[in-house]
Amino acid sequence: MRATTIHGPGDIRVEQVPDPRIEEPTDAIVRVTAGCICGSDLWRYRGDNPITVGSTIGHEAVGVVEQVGAQVRRVQVGDFVIVPFCHCDNTCANCLAGVQSACVRSGTTQSGQAELTRVGQADGSLVRTAPPGPHLLPSILALTDVMPTGWHAAVSAGVRPGMTVAVVGDGAVGLCAVIAARQQGADRVVVMSRHADRQRLATAFGATDVVAERDEAGVAAVLELTRGVGADATLECVGTDQAVRTAFGLARPGSTVGYVGVPHGVSLPIERMFGRNIGLRGGVAPVRRYLPDLLGRVLAGSIDPGRVFDLDLPLDEVAEGYRAMAERRAVKVIVRP
Amino acid sequence: MRATTIHGPGDIRVEQVPDPRIEEPTDAIVRVTAGCICGSDLWRYRGDNPITVGSTIGHEAVGVVEQVGAQVRRVQVGDFVIVPFCHCDNTCANCLAGVQSACVRSGTTQSGQAELTRVGQADGSLVRTAPPGPHLLPSILALTDVMPTGWHAAVSAGVRPGMTVAVVGDGAVGLCAVIAARQQGADRVVVMSRHADRQRLATAFGATDVVAERDEAGVAAVLELTRGVGADATLECVGTDQAVRTAFGLARPGSTVGYVGVPHGVSLPIERMFGRNIGLRGGVAPVRRYLPDLLGRVLAGSIDPGRVFDLDLPLDEVAEGYRAMAERRAVKVIVRP
């Protein structure tokens, strides 16, 4: 099959690789209708994360079940399915506790930007839905990672009706976190964003205030908006030390920072956290936990996270998609095999 | 007045110092009936925290109001009062949010092991009660710090009825955390303790399991007790890097570590926290928030945290109290002026 592979910093190719095959009787093979490029793929693209040269890349996909293992019962060949980036059996103690991302049989989608992808624990992982039309597809695709990840930030931070919520990060996850905060009842959502197009989308998603300043000036701006108290809940959607420090700077005492940006070089400010009783919760989003609810919201038209996609490319042009995201010319890119 | 002062590592003295006086119209002066020595005093005693040579030490006290400032309304001269170690106005935004330890007018008791102590924001800080008899006094004294601090660990970790709770630390705070976990509904409380006397007291307080192993062996023991899943809530009551790592080692995915041990040299294991969605909440306990409820439980005989005191000394012998705690011959020491 044709698949996106990575060979080094900035070196993304489309190559012929062996088709994935059923390895366990609980696996399924999905023919990808659409995949996308994740902010976390860019860590490897930029050389900030180690890679295996020539390995496939991409962990977000929707498509049609092509083949199932002998023990798969809940999905059939021909079903249109949403593939959460992390696989889970949805029956172990961690899954039952709502932490499907820590499933004892977890796995990860390895070839989301490709013609085919293998899904482990297919019965637990996959969520079926009717094949979406072209207008709905982007929002369905957003359910594989960014929308549930933004949702997890809000759940982890304990967003409640009436709260003032700060969102650190205006990437696709930060923008989805704005949606999540509003859906979970926030009265006021302050998004930290320096890019006019992202500010506009954040506002369309329900952000009530935009803070363009960063670091200390950004913290000061949020404190001023909250009469010196700080945000009732803070959603950290970047993963850098700078973003984490900003989050703890503007979080009010006793509140929680919900974090979903994969930490890179983060040193947590424990003295501030302890002295001000600011908690930290979150991590790898349990996508499967939130998927049925979020799918319902998409189908009902309550949320439209697909608007984060602003570039749509055929698989052969995937390298341009990486460049566009790395250069911030695009927020998020659909890739179609 | 006579007061305990610290002059260097291991150098505790009782000296004549100037009487504290009303500095703000919101202050009160309390004549100390009984004070005590805190595990956090030992950081300075051991030379691990900086000191001001000759400064008074001790932040836990109960006693009788001797003098009040012009703006004090809610306590009167002659009232028996509990002095929380952290002072608060109990009216600011942080106090109203239940984080009295981050009061915008916060202060700390500076001479709890002395004849007199000054209390800032007396109306907000002090809690009145009938003068306790000799059997009740230790449990009332425990309400100034260790019992609310153990309580805060359990609240921060999100203890709920039916949970299996692990307590890391068998000092006075850890022992009070055992009480708190049971009062908040834990079915099972696993305490990590190597000392027979503390194991006995923990069991008397409601611990159902004792793990004497430390570090990896201790983690393994708790995992075995929980069928490999880990503790539903973990209360970290020490503050060392070793204790924090143990806490995150045995906490189940998706759970929260409630921490109240003042962090010393702690480097948080963020990769594990993120990968397993283990949260961290807690910090300096908002004693004033919990005091009325905990006082009610003491007066009703539901809890008896005073049992953590196993040495009772006159002020003149306070240096022996520090030695006994530092050498682990005593869990916690009452000091009587």
C-alpha cells in the first residue's frame, strides 16, 4: 500500500510499504477514507522526538473495515468506523474507570496517513457511524484525536457551569478545548492566541476573550480580566515548559490545570503548585471514553470541530501538509489516500 | 515572654524575647495553653531549610485570647481559641473558594511554642470552643495543623466511599490522613509504615493493611493488594522525592495523588503522570476551611487525632521534644508553656 513515512527531520515521503495484516484475532484492518496530521507528528518532523527511519507515521483516521480477526464481534467488514488514536479493549479495569488510554491492552494507530491501517482490540476501539457526507467528514475525523483531547483538557481541569476558563494554545487541540469549555458550561473562555485566523476561529467556537500577549504579559492580562483572581479552570494544550508556566501563572488558587499537550522539556513549578494549591490533571486523552457522546454532538450539529481543518490534500501531497503546519500556514490538514 | 528559638541545626533554646504586640487592628494576642512540634519544624532543625538565627519557631497552638485589636469583632478577651497555622480573613475570593491558605491577607503563626503568640486576621482565623479538659486537649490541638492537613490530602485526592486508599507516610500527618480516608468513606486504607508503634496507631485509626516495604518493593506490595490496578486515591504525606515517586508508582491510572508534605527536592515524574493520567492536587492545607467540621467530629467523639501525641513536655524541655521527634522516638510532641 501507499503510506506516509518519515526519514528524518523535514523528510516526509509517500512510499510503497507492506499492507498491514491481522496479527491478533482481535485486530481489524481499516481502509482509510481520510487521515490527518497531528501537532504531535510535528515533534518528530522537527527532529525533537526520535524516529525509526522509514517508519510509517500518522495516528488519526476514519474509514471502512476491510478485514477482521477471528475474535472480532462488534464490527463487520464494510462498516464505516472512527479509529481512536489509542486502541483499547474497553473492558479492563482502567477502561472501566474511564482511562482507556491506559488500557492494559493498549496500542496506537501506526499508519493513519496511508491506504490501510491496523487497529488492535477492534471491538473495544472502533466506533461505527453512518458514512458521513463531505461536509460532515471533517468533524467526524476530528473525533479521532483533537476534539476528544480538547474535551479531556476541560474534563481534567474540572470545568463547571459559570466558570471562567483559560485556554493556553491555539492549535487544533486548543481550539477544540474552546468548544469543550463552552459545551461544559463555561461562561467565559479566554483563549491565548497571537494569530488572527485562529483568534477568529476561537471566537466562532465560543471564546469570549482573546489574549495575544505571552508569558508574564499574558498572565497579567488574564489576571486583569479576572479581577486579580485568575482562571477558574485552565486548559494547557501545548506541552512546552513555557505554556505550562503560563498555565500555572494564571490559574487561580485551588483550581486545576488540565493538560493534554505532550510534555516536552517541562519542569513543573512545584513550589507554586503547592503554595497556591493548584492541581494538575490530564494526560493522554481516553478518546474512546468520550467518542459516543461527542459523536452525538457532532451528528446533532451542536459542535463542528471539523472547522479546524483548513487544508485538504491528497496523500501524494502529504509532505506539503507537514510543511504548512510546521510553518503555521495551516492549523490542521486532512490527508486523503 | 519565654519562647522557643532556633539558632542553628540541632540548636533549640528557650529564651526571653519581646512579647508579641498588636501590629494591625485586626490582630489578636493569644496566651498559649499548649503548642506542639511539627514535622515541618524538623526541616529547619536538621538544617535542611534556612533559618533566621535566634528567631522564634512553632506554628501550632491553642490558648486564650489575651488582647484584641480595635477592629476585631468575633473573638473576645478570655475566649478559648484554636489557632490555625495559617491566618486568613476568611472573606477574600480565595477564602470563599476554600483556599484559605492562599488568602490575600495570609500570615503564619510565628511563636506557637511560647507563652504568647500573635494572630493576624483574628476574626477570620480563630475558631472558638469551650476550654477542653485534659483528655480532649490533644485532639483539639491536632486541629491546628496535622488533622486538617491529613484531611486535605484525602479531599485533594478525591477520596470517595468504597475506595481503596494508600497513605504514604506514617508521621502525624500520615496517621491523620488514615483517619480522614476512613471518615470520607474509604473501604480499605493501606498505610506504608515501617515502625511497629505507628503501624499500631494507624490500625487503631482504621488502616486495614500495612505495607512495611519501601520504594519498588512497597509499590509492588500495594499493586498486589489491588490486583495490579493500584490505589484509587493516594495520600502523600512526606514531601521527599522518594515518597512522591512511591505515590505515583502505586496510584492507579486516572486517579489523583493528594499531597500535603512540603516538597523538598521533589522532581515530579511528569512522563508517568501524563502517560497514566495520574493527577496531583493539594498543597498547604486550608485549615480554617475544615476546622468547624473537624471540631464537630472531635467533640462528637467520632475522631481522636490527639492520639498522635506520644510525648508531653513543659516548654523548658522543648529541645528534648525536637530530639525525640528527629530521632523518631516520638511521633508528635505537646509543648506546654
